[in-house]
Amino acid sequence: MTVKKIRCLSRVLRTVSLCAGAVLLTAGCGRKIPEMTLEEIESYRNSGNSEIISRTVSKPWHDEPMEPGTVGGSWYTCLSGDPKSFNALIAERDGTTYGIVSMMTESLFDYNRYTKKWVGRAAESWRVVSNDDGSLDVYITLRDNLYWSFYSSDRQVPVTSDDIIFWYNEIEGNEEFRSSAYSSHVMTMPDGSTAPITVHKVDDKTFYYHYPMVTAEPELFCNNDLKPSFVYKGALERGGVQGVKDLYSVASDPRTIPSCGQWFLTEYTPGQRLVFKRNPHYWEMDSKGTTLPYRSEVIAQLGTDQNTQYLLFRQGKLESFSPRPEELEEVVNNQDNAQNPYTVYNAQGSLGAPMWTFNQNPQNSSKPYYRWFTDKYFRQAMSCLLNRDRIIRQTYRGLAESKYSLFPAANKYYNPDIILQYRFSHEQARRLLEKSGFTKRSDGFLYDKEGIKVEFDISIPSGYSAYNDMAQILMDDLAAEGITLNVRQTDFQKLVEQATTTYDWQSLIIVLGGGQIWAAQGSNTWPSNGNMHIWNPLQKTPATEWEARIDDLYHAGCTTVDETAGKKIWDEFQSIILEECPFVFLVSTRSFVALRNVWDQTNYYYDNMNGSKTDYIYAAQ
């Protein structure tokens, strides 16, 4: 799903440490995992895990009001790498850049996952109007106390309707910019034609989105982040498309970037650190009138791997740390350390899960793997060779569960009866491969019907051992069927480029978003013309009948308000994806985070719905 379509989650993203928020795809260094005995597995599950969990804190957020705090304190965190830019357009395609830019802006809405209701952020109020012709309008009024401010300056520029309208029309709506939101500016009508979604100004603080037909989640689809139109408009007038792209490069003085968010970016030292300072002009206040956030500054160290992060946390140089499975027991045992006491929190299995996907882009049609990956039976067979139980036992020490559904249980269209049928079974995998003419020869290797030995790559970025462990387990089970799987560790940014721009990858492990809370999410992932339709993006027309059907179902579901009718649509949608296996989910893990006790934790909550909520945290007295 695009950054644009998960902007309703931007508040959640901002509450998580930058270390976690910047990672889209994760993997790690190579090491072979020995198989555990059944006795060892049972013993570990029954004793070790329960003891570990009993020594951690479960504190999910249930919409509790936040207690007023005090201003002060420096929050030390980290980023896995350097940003590409500080430009809002570049941020659409780069997770690290987006994590930085989002700290200096605000979204129109937020979604309360506990009450399952939308709440206003930059939008003070809004109303949805259904018109007699079947169209729909969403009228939005911005808060009066929203300003673009500059660090160490009295200059303030009011946020206006133009900040939304300019970006929507002139940036996202201009094909030359190749914005990830470009394709979301139209709706597919019942007759198969398309009609534009437009935005119109009422006055400086009020505007409205016009939808040519009813949409089931109008707030989701118009939930944009604010951008300073007075800056980007000038860049467009002076330098055209390239002038906009060149704005706020990493060579720029970050103190010149205006902010209407919680933070100013005040320092960037390549390869070393980023420094954010509290924005005293931010609109949100606590019950005593103190402007949020409470923390005075955020200092992010750059280019640290998981091992370095753990070392820094143990030294008291990071405020929080999310342990890997192999670190968990040690982290829990040491939380009462006199020099650096901390508290470990736990959350039930995550809403999302990493998935294994296969490149079906026709630019690779001359390669043997293209024929294999475009074969449904081959993809299904790969799903049958995915040993989730072994991954759970060995990689996650039993602290995970298999992911067999498309939608998480939090999605109102989740159907527990619609689950993946292609689970771990070597026998079923062989039957599926035989359907497509694959045979295992006396040399022990599998060959396709043209006599080509089956061998392909799985790409993972370095830095996180759990994903490498999963790849090693996959390699073992594929080897048992005569398939050679080569694990390729690739620089994170390079892998993102391959997945979204050059398409020169074979298979990979990837995470898209944090779980599909709304069925209508993924406007550029599910439709065949989406730029994040990861296995074959930006199709002019659907490459397969099932993708054409997914297009129809997605557009129909997005415009169906009645839940009974919507259930029928989304049930079929989920069933097709789980049958065709363009990707296969791995496991959802129980997650843990350690938080230093130098911070008052009254306002701290941690759960699988909201992540790590740190917006209202303040220094302990």
C-alpha cells in the first residue's frame, strides 16, 4: 500500500521509534539453524516462554485519556540508514525519508482503532454529503491554530486549503511527477469507465473532495498529509518538475524546512545523526494547556544495525529497544539493572506479517523463473514448502503464530473460514509441481518440462537475523524437493529500488504496511495498475483473468457501504488472493519492547493495534 493510503496510520508511525518506523523490509546475516527435538520444543514452550511473558508488562491502549506531563528530556533513537532527501515527494517512495518528513507535518485525520472511529487532526471538523446523482462530497474545515513555523524564527505562515489543493492537483495530479498517489485520483465506475476525484476550495480553511460515486471509507481516501504549498509552488514555477524534486535535498540546511508538526529538523550529519527539536507552535495541547510533545529533542543515530542498537541500549544510549527472539531472554532478565533499569512490554501477534512473493514482471519473460512464477501451481507448491511451524519453533522460540488469512481479525470483513489451503506438505507440493510438468530426476534435482533445473534467488536485506533464519529454513525444504534456493543479501535501499523501480529481482521477503485494517486499503497494491502491485506493477491492462477479477472486486468493495453486500465482495476477494498465491504470508510474531525507566510510563501503551505510543511520554521526575 502506498504511503498516501496509510496516512491514516501516520500518527501510529510517529509514535514508534525511528528505528522501527523506517524499516519496510528486514532480514539478516547468514547462519544455519539446527533442528530442535520435539522434547526440546515442548519443554521450551511450556516453561521458558510462559516465564518470559510473565516477567513482561501487557498494557494495551483502550482509549484512556492521557495525563498532563512536563516538558524536557532528550530521546535517543536510531535509523538504519541515511535519508535520500527531506522532500515530501521523495518521501512517498522511501520509508526513511517519510519517517523524517512526517515528523514535520500533520495528517487530516487519525483513526482510533479501539473505538473504530475517525478523529480529526489537522481537520477540526468534516461532514460527508451524499448527492442525488449518486456522487459524494467530503467537506473539511482546518483548525485555526495551524501554522508553518521555522526553527528559531518568529515567522509563521497559516496552513490553508491551498496546501491540500495545490499538492493534490499540481503534484499528485501531474503524471510527470510519477507520484505514488496518481492512480488514486480516479474511480472506476459501474460501467467500467473512470471518473476523477476532484478537490475544491470553499475558503482559506474549508475545502471539499468530490467523489463521482459513493465510497465506503471516504476519510481513508482523502486523508492527506499537509505540505507547504507556498514553498513547493515557488519551486514548481521556477524550475518545473525538476525544481520540485530538487527541493530540500540532503545538502540543504534542514533548519530552513518549515514544520506544522511536532518537530523541527535542526541538524543532519551524514552517516552520523539527525537532530529534531520540539515545535513550540504545534497545535495540540494537554489538559493544562502545555503544547505537545513533552520531549525537548529527538536525536537519531544513523546507520546502526541491530547488534549495535542492542549495545547502545544496554549502555543507556537508546531509550527503547525491540529485541530479536535470540535476545529476548537476556533483555527480560536484565531489566532490573541498577545502572540502566527498564521495563519490558509485550503485545500479542502483529496485525501484519512478512510475505514471500515472486516476480511476474514480463520484462523478465526470457528467464526460466518467469515461467515458473507465473504458474499458479508452482506458487501454490512454494506455499506448501513453507514450514511455518519450524519457523515459529526455531526462529521465534514459539512466540509467533502462522498467518493463513489475508485480512487480520481487526478488519470488519475478516472471515475466519477463508484461510490458505496450501500449507506445509511436501506431498501436496509434489502433486502441484507434477501438474505443471516438473519432475525430480535421479540426480536429486527438480527440472521443468523444458529440462531446465529449478534454481532461483530469494532476496533479503541484511541486518536482522530472523529473516535470514526463515530463508535458511525455506532453503532446506526446497532442497528436499530438488529446488536450489539462493539467499541473496542486499543493501536495504538497493532492494527497495529493485522492488519498486528496476524490477530485477526474483523472489523476496517483504512487509507491506502493518496489517489491512480496512478492506479498502492498498489502492496501489491490489489493482493491477498500482505501482506497488509488487509481483507485476503498473499494468496497462490486467495480465491475468484473476487479476482482472480482483480489480473489479476491489473497486466494487470500495464503493459498497452496505456491510452485507460488502461481505460477499470481500469474501471473494480474499478467496482469490489466497488461491492464486501471488505472495504467501509467513508468521505473525508476538512483539516486545524495552523502555528505559528514566521516562514516566503513565502515558505509555503498547499493543498490536497501535504500536508503541510515545507521543505523550515525558521524563520521570
